[in-house]
Amino acid sequence: MPVRTLLLTVAASAALTGCPKSAPPAAMPEAAAVLPEGVPRTRPEPLPAPTFEMPTAQKATLSNGLPVLLVANHEVPLFDVRIVFRVGPDADPAGKEGLGDVMFGMMNEGAAGRDAAGLARELEKLGGGIGSGAGTDAASVSVSGPTKNLSALLDLWTDVVRKPDFPDASWEVLQASRVQRIEASRKDPGSMALRAQRKVVYGDAYTGRLDTVAATQAITPADMRAFHARAVRPDNAVILVGGDVDLDTVLPLLEARLGKWKANRMAPLPGSAATPTAFAKEVVYLVDKPGAAQTVLRAVLPVGTPTDADWRTFGLANTAFGGAFTARVNMNLREDKGWTYGARCGTATTPGPALWVCSANIQADQSVPAMLELRRELRDVVGDRPITEQELTFFRGYRINAFYGSYETPGELLGELQDIWVDRLPADWLDTYVPQLEAVTVDSAEASLKQHLDPDRVGWLLVGDKAGMIEALKATGLPIVELDADGAPLSTP
């Protein structure tokens, strides 16, 4: 599974990746979540780890210096090729936030004189697909399909990479859709929570540079062409290849199409500069959503970087605490209390310090009790109720088996290699995963949680009906900062 999701089990609110999802609006069926009194909960014994040999990436370089990594898998006659660029939201010009995302999203709307429909027809004949898009830390253009059509599909892919047209008509349609999405995100509680979190944690940098309607309306195809000229270049890229291909076959094909590609003289666009805010003290951030049947609850805290010596130890300990269905947090808030359909805690890697987030959608009348219960769980796990040997053994088996099962397709492994390259992680990042988990002890797990999780510096974020929880929040004695739908402060503590 990709590095960014390695520490996560998908939460109901999809807290860390993609667009957050709101749970159904109805109140939680508490009776269905709570076991009868006296019925014990027992975890099954973990399955033995499967036999698995991690594929080794073969390395090569085109004549222009563009690196190529290939992981072969000959089980089915399909291939996957992608070119990845280090470029992040910090590259977007002021007043045109989202330009990078827009530009990469538009690349397959027409290329080398073909419109989107013409490109789609050719891909359909060849049984292939081309995708392009940008994330928070990188962007990519990919192509996949039957190995027998590798050469023809690489021709189309090369045109999309190097000769996108950015047609006005396509942008008019996508621009209108994007404006509607932004307007909707300022009304949806899950999206509001994500926007507020980004602004609170990163300010006006990195993902705190929020898309706005005005910024989207200011973007033109000319802006996209200028951005493409600086972002899509061989000196800031890597090519990843997977599937039923070998280096002797694919390297000459790539060389013929991209080997003479030279970087222009313009300065490359900057990548990501993720530096999350370290809260000086516990603070509550409140976004009012009048009449909301549920409250989006999040706890956020910067927690170090993946290159920390105890990073895998922290990941395993966090899984036992809140990173799985049977972890402490979900068993408490969902199974015991019946206040949520799911609660998870996870950490996503970035090119800089990472952010730990606990997330749940809580029925409205239990918003503050749920926050206080999560607060108690956090203080307990770094206090007098640390992770036990039984929990550690169970979740170690869970993590190791999940790791081995996460490379069923070439695309999954290429996603991992992409994250390793983007985040500049060690070359042996995958090879050390299982041995480092096997070396975790209860003492090292306890020490790691205490090192990274400081309950006195957590930022609490609630998006819900202010009228129904403000008095209970005031009773906690914690400072409260009210935010608008874009995370801008309406008050100070």
C-alpha cells in the first residue's frame, strides 16, 4: 500500500486522503453498536505471515538523464507506465491557487491536435487508458493497457505529456464544474473540516493555499501552458514502469520518445514545503454548521518525519491505539458508546514533518463528550494505560499481513515507489518495513507514543451545530477559536 496510507485504515470521514466523506445524516443506531452486558470481546489470533519476496526495482537512465525504475510482473499481459514530477501547491501563483491541479487535470483533454473525444477513441481501440492529475506533493501522467500495444500507447502518452492543447472549450466546462465543487465544499461538513484543518495547520502555505471561486475563475489556458513549460520537464521527473515488460524492451521505446527531451532555461517550479504548525497549547477550533445532525471531530498534531528512527514503531503503536477497527479509539467511540460509525487515527507522510489526525463523525448531541473521551484515551495511552503485549502482537500481524497483501498489481507497487521518490525516503524503505515492525516491543511502543503524542499540544477541530455544543465546550476550560468555512478565524482565544 502506498506510504501515505500505510498507517491508515480508511476512516468514515476519509480524513487524510482525497475529499472527505460525510457519514449519513441520521443519528447513530446505538443499540446496534453496543454488545449485551457481560459478552466479552475477543480478537482472533493473527494469521501467519504469507511467503512473499519484495520485487526489486531495476534502474536505468535515458540519455537526457531522466531516471527509469522498472518492476516486472509477468502474471498478466498488461503494463503500467507513469512519469512523476515533484511539484506542489506552493508553485501556484498568488490569486490562481489550484493552477497546478487544473493544468495536470486538463492534460488529457486534448493533445497534439486531438480533442478529448479523439484521444479517447484511439485509446479505446488499443484497450488502454491515460490519466493525469496532481496531488499535494507531486503530479503524474500515466498510461496502461495490453503489453502488445505498448508502443502505440506510449505514442499517445508522449503526446499528452509533451504536447497538451488545453482547449478553451474543455476548460469552460471543467471550470464551471470546479467552481460548483468549491462552492459545495464550503457547505459540506467533511469538506469544511478538511479546509479548516489545512488552514489551521499550514496557514497560507502548502495545502493551506485553498482553492477559491475567484482563483479558479482567474485561471486561463494561457496560464496552463506557462505552468506546463516550467513544471513538466525531465530534470524534475522520474519514469516508473510496471507489469508485463522488461527493461530491454521498454527502455529503447522510452529513449526514442523522450531521450532528446531537454529542460528549458526557465527555473523549475518549487515542490512542497510542508511545515505544520506546532500548537503551543491545547486549543479548540470551532466551525459552525447550523442544524447539522453530526459533528466532524478531528484531533491534529505534528509528529515528526518518516526518517525518524522510531517511525515504524510509532506507526505500529498508533495502529493499536486508533488505526484499525478493533483499535482502542474505534472500540470505545463506536462499539462501546455508539456515537459514531467509525473513528480512526493515522499519519500521512509528506516531504516535511508529518501530521497525525484522529477523525470521526459524531452524532450531534454527543460531540463534546466524544471529544473528551478521545482526549482521555490519548492521555491514557501515553500515561498509565500503555499499549499491551497482546495488542502489539495482534496489530503487528495485522500490519505485516496487510503489507504483504498490498502489492497485488503493478500499479500499487508503482504508487509506493512514487511516494518514496517524492518524499526522498531511503532506498531500502520497503525492505526494512517488516524487520522494523518485528523489532517493536511494548517498551519501545510506549516510548515512541510519548515522544510523538503530546496531549497538551493537540488542536481540536469541530464542525457542527455551534448552538448545541458551545456551552459544553466552554465548560472544558479550553481556549476556543471560531472559524469561518475557509478556516479563517472569527475570534481569538
